[in-house]
Amino acid sequence: MKGRIQGRPHSMMAGIGRYLEGAGKLPPFTDTYKDEANMRKIWDQITKFAVKHKPWVKQFWNDHDTQKVGFMQNGCVLGQTWDGPAIELFKQGKPVQYMAPKEGAFAWLDGMSMPIGAKNIEQTYALINEIYTVAAAADSAIKTGYNGTVKGYADKLDEKSKTAFKLAYPGDALAKLWWWPDEPQWYASIRAEYRDKFVAA
């Protein structure tokens, strides 16, 4: 796979941390969220591994379309990606498949917020309530490839989407989802420091 991998830098590094944890070479990756000392101790080792293996990386991405271009035009054959772009390509009949790793796929829930002083509070809550229905979650997943978090929505997917979902999460993969922890205020800037070392190496 050397020279044929793509990923988003800081997410790849988090994946490396979880891989090294699973191999017994690092403490739990969640320890990086405890305090700066723990974070630096673990991210120092992650960065060494990432820099050593940087020749394996064909391209870095930071958006939806760059992931698809990586697979379909730039010669990437393996990548750490969001579910949406890979599932979208799979459903188009392209030779691409998305699958959760044995350590558990990274997972997060996008939320909503309402500005202070909003006048249409009742309508805002009506929209939120509609978005989090099974039907709306299924419709969104069918159209975008991004998997939802509304319980039962997968039963309402079309056949192509159901197939992609089953291939993405075989066996106990759903039970092993790894939810990104809440980030302390200091976390992102330090992570960016390590990410920049990896990218610049």
C-alpha cells in the first residue's frame, strides 16, 4: 500500500493512536483528553509512527470530493474516509467499499443550535423534531451516503443503501463504534501542532 493511501492528517493520527493502543504499544487513546502531559506523551509516539510511514500516503484530504478524487483519479486504493463519499461511490457501482476497522469506526453526532434572540423558536423545534425522525434520517442517508444516528432508520433504506450499510458494519461493528470524546479547550491547538509536523515531514 506504500504511496497509495489517503486520509485527513489529524484523523489518521488518531487512528494510528488507536491502532498502537490495540497493539499494546500505547496507553488508551482516550488518555490524550485527560491533560496536556498525557496528550503530548501519546501524540509524540503517534507522530513518530506517522512521520515514519508518511511515504505510504498518496494524498491528504479535508473534504468530501477530495476523497472521491483520491480513489477514482489519483491512484489511492486504501483510505481512512468519511462514510459518505465511499458509500456514494459504492452505490454508483464504482469499485470502492467502506468498512469499519476492527478497532471500531470513529463516530460523532452532528447537532443543531439556535441563535440567541431567535424569533421562530416553535418552528425551529418543529424542524429539529422532523430531522430526527426515522423517515428523514433514512432519506438523508440514501441521498448522501452518510449514515444516520436515528434508531431504526437502517430498516427504511433502499436496497443499495442497505447493502452498503451491511458491508460497512459487519458482525459487532455497530457495538464497537468509537465516539469522539468532548475536546478540552486546549486540545485542538496542540493537535494542530502535531498534525503540522506530520504534514510537513
